[in-house]
Amino acid sequence: MKVSKVAYKPVGLALGAVSGMIAGMAFKQAWKAIEGEGDAPSATDEDRSWPEILIAAGLQGAIFAVVKAAVDRSGAAATRRVTGTWPG
């Protein structure tokens, strides 16, 4: 295993936590803009319809994936700038 990959592990874990927080905030804002409500439906919310729950889940998944990819890619690029090697 490459040294840069091992050294990047703690950085990657920290970036994962940060990306989760950013994605959570982005999803809350997106849902509020779409529905005008503060809380997105949960899968067990009896008062919400199937389409509403599935749309919320799909939107949340898409936002989390995009934010995670952007943060991971930025972290890898920063690691290359600092160490001169790509961590992957």
C-alpha cells in the first residue's frame, strides 16, 4: 500500500464527517425551498405520501453523493499539492 494512501486515511475520515454535515445542511435548505417546510418526511411518517417520501429520499441521496464526491476530490487534490502524489 502506498504511503500517501495510508497518510490520507485520517484526512479522508475527517472530510467524510465534514461532507456529511454540509450535505445535511444543503438537503434541509433544498427541502425547505421545495416544500416550504422545515422537516423532510421520514420513511415511517404515516401522514406523508409515497411519492413525497421517495422524492425526499432521492433528493437527499443525490445531494449527499454530490457533496461527498466534491469534498473527496478536493481533499485528494489538496493532498497532491502538499505531498506531490495522488492519495488514491
